[in-house]
Amino acid sequence: MMHVSLAFWSSWDLLLWSIIFAIILGISILFIIIVSLTISQNTAVSKDRQPGSPTHILIVLGSGGHTAEMFYMLEQMKLDPQKYTYRTYLVSSGDGFSARKAKDFETNHIQTNGTHNKNYTILTVPRARRIHQSYLTAPFSTIHCFWACLNVLRGRHPEQRLPEEHNSPYPDLILTNGPATAVCVVVAAKLIRFFLHLSTFSSWLPTWSTAPSVSKLRTIYVESWARVSTLSTSGVLLLPLADRFLVQWPTQAGRRAWWGMKRTQYAGWLVI
């Protein structure tokens, strides 16, 4: 009887210590993530880029109204092909509207010396979540989308062909205004940058590119014009992740994920 009692308490002690260890490990991981995000968001972009060097911009098209807003912004900023020498448009599967808008934009607005510039590509990734899709299956489709976005950022998409002057597969700048695919892209960019940063200090970690650079994969998220006083779901998720978070209403300015993080920046109306 004594042996049974001792075995019982030993099993409970083991379970208790396992729970304590799991809690400590979880808190440690959460602490590392928070500190890493804070450092990443407040790290200045390297100034070692040479003037006139090729720049690769990746533009995430979120379908419907998000795509319309994105092209309003691109038209107003007069996207210069001499500066942004290569452009990648990312669309979700089944979104023919966004793909056509990208082609029309390149044909009608991007010209070099009077001729249409061909230094762009339109890539398709799986949709993160379909309309009316069950919340039970949505995590699986989101992971599928995330993996595809990760491959795009690493230059592993089967239709991806960068010009020779771009010696790194990583885009220099990622511009997005949501929704779900944007979250996958920005999270993937943060993950790659995290490993690139670690690889500069630890030789045993795998390098993700032959020419790693922590100055690439910078992200800009623009909150929808329709969001006057509250952030969208994508905005809430990306507030601690995006390097710059632009809002179009004064009431949205100055928000931040937690103390020490960058605040949202009021940019005025970008789509009117």
C-alpha cells in the first residue's frame, strides 16, 4: 500500500513539474517574441544602399475594394519604374479581377522611355480563407497560403524569374493593405528576417539565401480608408509586425501594439 501511495505522489509531482516547465517555457518564448518584435520594429533601415541600385517591390493585392484602394494609391504616388525596377504583384487564387488590374496598371501607368516596361510579374498563391469557409478548415488553408507566401519571398515560386541585377530573391519593400493574404506575407517576412538576423551571429544556423540582408523585406501596411475609428482584423494582427503602419484618419493616429513599439502614422487620404 505504501509503494502504491509513493508511486501515486511521484506521478503527480512529475505532472506538476511538467506543467511548471511548460508555463516557464511558454512565458520565455512569449518574452523572446515580444522583445524581438520590439527591436525589429525600431531598427533603422540600413543606409548602405547605393543610389540608383535596383529595387524590388512586392505589392499584395487583397481583392475587391482592397485592390481598388491599392491602385488608387499607386496611381497617386506615381510609381517610378526607374526607382522600383522590378515589381511583383501577389494575388490570391481565383482573383482574376486583381490580376487584370495589375496588368492594366502596368500597361497604362508604368512606362520607360515611352515604351511599356516588362519588369514585373503577377504571382498567385492559395487563398487563405474562402468566403463562408468553415472556421474548422480555415487554419489549414491559411497554413497553405502562408507556406506559398514564404516561398514567394524566398524566390521559390515556380513562376518567379527575377532579372540578373537582383542578387537576392527577397523583395526590398512589401506594400499591402490587407486582408488575409497580407497577414501571411508580413508574418513570413518577419520570420525570414528573424532567421537572417540570427544567422549573422550563429554560424550553425541555416542561411536562407546566398546573399542575406536584414535591410530587405521591409513592410508597409496601409489601413483601409473605410476604417475611421477602429482597426480592421488584419490591422490588429499586423500592428505589432509591420515596419510602418499608415492610417488615413486622424482618429487612428498614434496607436501601438504595446509600450516601446512604433505608433501608427497619419498619412491623410491616400485613395481620393
